[in-house]
Amino acid sequence: MRLTINQIAGFSVRHGFDFRKMRLSIEIIFVAVIGVHQKCFKFLRDGGKRFLRHLILFK
């Protein structure tokens, strides 16, 4: 289930959340997730080949 920003805003207003704080935490999570993904991709690109070669050599 995907929420739009408007749905989150409406929900937060109805339930008395501070939407600015909530949005900030969402942005922090989003940035963290993207950062982790980029690290994983970098590892897969750089270390993945070496790791595969390592597996093949030591089978």
C-alpha cells in the first residue's frame, strides 16, 4: 500500500501529528535507504566481481 504525500498530510492533521517533523523523519529514512542502496551497488560492482572470483577459485 503506497501513501501519497497528501494522504499522509491529511492523516497527520486528523491525528494531530506535526507533519513537518514526520516529513523530516521520512526524508531522513529515504536518504538513509538510498545511501545504503548506493553502498550495496558499489559493493556489488567492485567487490562482487572479486567475491565471485574468490568463490570460483576456492570451490
